Amino acid sequence: MPNDLLNKVAHRLGKRGSFIVEQAGIANQSFQAVEGYVMLMLEDEYGQRTSPFEVLVWFADTKVALIGFADVLDRAILHIDMLDQRLGWLQIDA
């Protein structure tokens, strides 16, 4: 999650707190992150929402929030159609 959200969303720090992420396979590339837990819910285009759930996040110097595998994608089926429509969606059963 972008660093600017660190002071805007309720969270609790993770065990690592602030740490350096070494990017494997990319020489001399690393970035600092803060590990934390936040509560969130997912909403689809029709306004349907999941129940709130807690996820582990890294706050880092980015402008875009990315969804990681742990705590989000491991509770859903990820559908990707790159051949015909070039789109994807999550299927989360209640």
C-alpha cells in the first residue's frame, strides 16, 4: 500500500515493523517497507461487498495499491482471460 496511507488507515504493526525488501534477480534493487495489518472488504462493480477481513500489508513508496496472494487471493478463485477479452476477476464465495 502507498506510504501515505500509513497515517490515514487504522492498522497494527506486524512483527517485522520497518524492513528492507531485497528484490531477487534485480541487481542492487531494494526498498523499505513497513509491515502491518489492516481490515478491508472487497466490493464489486455492483456494490456487493465481502465481510470485513484482516490482511497483512506492506506500506511502501508506491502510488498504486497491489493485491498480494496471502490473505486476499488465497480466499478466492482468480479468473484471467488473456486470450480473448484480456480481463480478470476474483470469484469470492460467501
